[in-house]
Amino acid sequence: MELLSGADMIARFLQDEGVEYIYGYPGGAALHIYDALFRQDKVKHILVRHEQAATHAADGYARASGKPGVVLVTSGPGATNAVTGIATAYMDSIPMVVLCGQVMSHLIGDDAFQETDIVGVTRPIVKHSFSIRHPSEIPDVLKKAFYLAATGRPGPVVVDIPKDMTAPTERYEYIYPKKVKMRSYNPVTRGHTGQIKKAVDMMLKAKRPVFYTGGGVVLGKACEGLTDLVQRLDYPITTTLMGIGAYPQSDRQCLGWLGMHGSYESNMAMHHADLVIAIGARFDDRVTNNTSKFCPTAKIIHVDIDPSSISKTIRADVPIVGPAASVINEMISLVQGQDIANPDALAQWWQQIEGWRAERVGKLYEPSDGGVLKSQEVVEALCRVTHGEAFVTTDVGQHQMFAAQYYKFDKPNRLITSGGLGTMGFGFPAAMGIKQNYPDDHVVCVTGEGSFQMMMQELSTCKQYAIGVKIVNLNNASLGMVRQWQDLNYKSRHAHSYMESLPDFHKLIEAYGFTAITVNTLDELEPALERAFADKHELVFLDVKVDPHEHVYPMQVPLGSMRDMLLSKTERT
Amino acid sequence: MRHIISILMENEPGALSRVVGLFSQRNFNIETLNVAATEDPSLSRLTVTTVGDDRVIEQITKHLNKLIDVIKLVDLTEGNHIERELMLVKVKALGAARDEVKRTVDIFRAQIVDVTPSLYTVQITGDATKLDAFLQAMGPVGILEVARTGVSGIARGDKVLSL
């Protein structure tokens, strides 16, 4: 029998669970745990410079690796600083376990120093949370936390650990729990066969079908199956922002992504479809536009692991609750050897779609033509230089949309972005988390000077651990997306959307001992990118001066249908 | 429409706050709520009455089911059921009204459980409409204080909500 203190149990459990990295920041209530981590060398702790970065880094790591990200913070401000990152993970269903120190049990409720009811604070933004009430519970509770975070619809789990639970003097038996059983939690393992059959019947009979797939396909590791199914049927597919790369974007059948800034052909196809096959997507407001005008002629098949996502905003005609991978596999076996009922209608449908596609060729944006660089050109050049194979993280705003529109992703988990919460500051720490898991791949954070300044303290973390991410700062000296909305809705009154007093990024980066390159013209762009990506292990910062007047198009017209879009500053559908 | 949802959940600290938090977080409303441990002390039974159209009620039950602490739930209003609420009321009982109150209490099959020279404390059980009717009848006499438990319910017949 092995007797361990609570703190040593945590360290041992993390080892036994196979955790490689833990992102965190020490403080009073977490010190016993830190001491236990110090006395082992299997779990590597990465010291960030702000707890929000710890959660984003763990989140990036989780998205790229498919394993839960792990965070360790202290009580009070340590835990509240982590809140934005927890909410970010929650909205995008990312598996994460956040261990929070807490004041000693007998002080809870007394407004003790650095006390916050973090279980209460995070309740609406976690999949579940635990408070440790006795050290002997630690192995079981942690096992449950990891199990809950990673299974079903994944999400963040918070474990609140009062300091006395980890006291070095109190030792209890430690056994790594190999299994976990919870009577109140049984995630579905497969969809209803009758419903799947009904869905496949409708799919085979459809005249204007379109697949609409989301992050659930990526999280559910169902991308290969999806690609197989879509190609067998020869149907068009559009993905959500979170679903980008689940189906190769360079393939003819992929229409790009849909919604507010989705491609013209995606939104047109959705609007005119007679059957929408939604898998692992949740019909959120940035996709549907006005729900009462959404896909007026379509029947909806909706596959999701979370029943509460089905018929939440758009009523499903055929709801299927189940994991994407198993449902798709069942669909494939039902489709096998079957012919579609209306090949002529499908041919006509493709003709219509190709027509929409052709309408926009060469009109997506106006090139800089010797003037100030356009963000779109920068992303296109980035895609060329990295052969479309880099991990691309983004922050939030215009640069995020441009990165998603102009980088072509053929693999899942390559665009890593805060889709649901839209968290500025996400991209850089997320890139750090990914780079540690994929040291030999290119990891690039496409950001803007607004977002980057929200988490730029992490340059110091990159220096400490030699994390060689690339940063492409699309610097328009303004909060581009805010400015765009002000142009469109507030007669160009740019209330606080400008960035005066920007630092000299070149000097700032050099102060940390990294390489910075400033890019002003198109001629300088590709050589600078080539230089930046020459060494996979070197952090390089590109400060690219781009046009502040540029807007992201297409842009759906508020309260309109899917097909109501502004296509440029002067054109609309 | 009004629905009565009964929930079996883990009798854990924080479980109740997750249920209540869900209602405010998702903009659902709670009309009444009560909760207590069951014959199995590891389980609590929580009964909530709420109002909403079918779409809203479907979302409420789905989100409740998603809570990790929730083990099982039933929308009692979907079938035949018994609903009861207990109410304690202090009413003025002076002069001629004293007899009138006593008569009304008998009509409603309520009980007087405490007496002072100037007031009666009445205990009454029934469904919510019966309790409302009693309060209406007592209105003119003078209600001093009302304590209602909120609705509790159980399905009629063989249906059982258990693990």
C-alpha cells in the first residue's frame, strides 16, 4: 500500500494519466501541489505569464492533440484570471481540466485572503466541477474530471482544491483508478438505427442536398468517414468555422465555410438546398442569420452528440443523437451499393453551384496593386510559403476571418480559433500549446496588433521554453472588425477602434531576443515569410502593415436569410 | 403551458445551484421549486414547475438531463399525475370572522394548527389551484402571512421515477 499526501497524489495521478504538459502559475493555495510537481520530472510544467494564457495554451494543446489540456492555478485571482480561457474552451467544447488551489477548508466563506468561490464563478462555463472535501477523494475525483472532460461532448472541468487537502503531513492510500463509473453520466455511443435509416433514405432522394458539418466532426474524430460519405454521394459540403479542414478544402466538393463571413457559394447553396445534412454543428447565430428565413426549402437532418443542440434554434426533421463517427459509419454502410434517386437533379444542382462559384472568381478582394498591403494577400502568401500545412491559430476579428477565408486547410485541427466565445488574446498562447505538441511542424499565429497586445506577455514564456512559433501581425493600427461595423452601422464614427500609441513591435520583439521583420510592401512580403519559416524552432515576428480601410466580405445582411450578403463595399446580393 | 418536472439527482453540495443556475443562465423561468433527500440518502428529488411552449420545455428537459448531477427526470404533466402543495397561512380571526374562518377551513378540508385569541394558523394541502382558491376566500378576512412549499408531484399508476 502506498501512502501519499494529497499534493503527491495529484502529481502521481497526472503521471499515471499520461499528462505530458501542465500550464500554470503558482500561488499560495497551490504551493503544496507545486512542490509535489517539483519533486518529479515526468509531467512538464510550463510557467506562463498570466493565467488566461495557461488556459489558452492548454486549449491549443488539446485541440491539436485531441487530449485534455491541463491547467494549474492558485485560488482567487489565479483562478479568476483563468475564467476567460475556461469559457473559451466551453464554447468550443474543448476537453480541459483546470486544477484550482483554494484557501483552507476552515477559511472558506470567510472572505479569506485570495478566496473566490471559483466553482460558483465558473458554474455556467464548465461541463462539470468538483470540490475536494477529503484528500482520499483526490484520485477518484481527478479520474472523473478527466473522463468527463474528454468523453461525450467534451468540455472544461474545474477541480477546486483547498490547501489543507494537499498538506504534506497527511497521507492516504493512493491507487490509480483505472476505470470510472458514474450513474448519472452515460454518453451515447451510437445513434438510433431507425433514424439513421430514415436520414439515409432522404439523402438518397434529395435533389439539392448539402452537407453542413461542424466542430463535432473534428472533435469526434470522424473526418475520414465524413470525407468518404461525402465523396460516395458526390454532394456538396460546407463547414462551420470550427469544422474547417474536416473535409479537404481544396477538393471540388467543398464550398468553403458558411455563415456571416462564409463563402458566397456556401450560403447560396444552403439557402437553395432541399436537404441540409448537419453533423456536429449547432446552427448558431453566426451561421443561420435570421432563423425565420433560414433555408426556406430545406428539410433538416441533424446529427449531434448533445441532444440539447438539436432543435435548439432550428427544428430538425430527422434528429439523430449520437457520436459523429459511428453515425457516419452507419450511414456509409447504408449508402453502400445504393444509387441516388435523382442523378439528373444532382447534376443540375452542381451546375447551379458552379455558376455561383464562377460569379465570384477574381472578385473576392481588390489587390493592393502597389499600395498598402491587403490582409488577404498576406494570408494567401502565408498559405503558399507553408504549403497549406501549418497549424494556424488566430485571435479574433478581421484577421481571423481572413485567415479562415484565404488559408486553404486540407486537414482537421489546423485552423485553431476561438469560434464560439470569440476571445481576443487566444491565438498566441494557443500556438505555444500546439508547438510543444508538434515541435517539428510550423505553428503560426495570425493576429492583429489589438489582439496580440492582450497576451503579448507570453513572449517571455516562449523565451523561457524556446517555443518557436511564428507570429504574423496584420497591423492596421485599428480594431478592424469593430471599425468595419462602425463603417457600416455608425456612419464611420470610429469610436475607440483606433490604436494610437502602438509600441515599436520590432524593438519590443528584439527586447525578448527574438527576430522581428517589418513588412510594408508586397515585394517584401514573400521573402520575409520565407525567412520567418526557414527555421522551425525560431520565434519570428512579422509586423505586416496592412490596409485599415479593408472590410471582410462576404458579409451577411443582419436579419436577412443565408443568401442576403454584402459582397463588397458596393455590391450586394 | 405549465409543466411539473421532477428530477432525481445526486445529493451533493452544489447540485441544487447547478439546476437553479441553469434556469437563469438559459433564460427559463421557475414558478416553484422544492427539493429534499429521498429514501436513499445519496439521492435528492427536486420538483420544479415552469412555464413554456413545447420547444422551451424540450430545451429545459434536455439541458437538465445534461447536468452531470441529474440522473433521471420526468415531466409529470405529460401523463396522469398527482400534484400537491402544502401551505401554512396566518389569518385574522376576530369577532364574527372567527367562525367564518373556521367554516371556510372546514369547507376546504384544511386544518387549524395553531390558535391565538386574534388569529388562526391554517394548514392546507392540495393542488395549486385549491390553495389559490383558499387564499381568495380568505382575502376579505385578512391574510397576515403565507408560507407555501411549492408543488410536489408523483405519477399515477405503475409508473415509478427511480434508479
